[in-house]
Amino acid sequence: MKRILIATTALLAFAATASAASFGKPCTSEPEAKWMTLDAIRKIIEDHGYTVAKAKMKGTCAEVYARDADGKRIEFFIDPATGNPVGTDWKAPAAKGGA
């Protein structure tokens, strides 16, 4: 019984960590053939006033680590089909950059 409890707890902890990355839902349901490239996603983020440090595809999301105009670190989960952030909105740099 104790082993089952430990295994169940470990499985739930793993599932919670995996879903937290995309705010508990997939970023897109579009087929991968309709997704943008990471370079195109980087350009969208840079056009909103951020400096991209790292970007990668993670499941159905583009996970992007960037810095805003003040140097503050920001992590975005981007819908690769639309280029829009999931679970958040663009912050103040878009207004500063005039985009």
C-alpha cells in the first residue's frame, strides 16, 4: 500500500510540473505543419521590445526566455500557430517601442 501511495504521489508531481509549463493547457491544437519557426517567433518577441536569450519548442508551445527593456527576465509560452503568448499578455515594452 505504501509503495502505491509513493508511486501515485510521484506521478502526480510529475504531471503537475509538466502542465505548469503551459498553464495547464496546450498552447495550440493546430497541426505542426501550420506552426511558425522559432526564428519567426523570436522576431515577433523582439518586435514587442524584448531581447530573446533562448527559445525552444516544448510540446505544443514555444518556450522563450527573454529580457525586457529594463533587463528583467521574462519567460513566455507562445502559441506557435499564432505567435501570441499563452496565459499572459505582452507587457509594457510594446507600448514603449511603439508597436
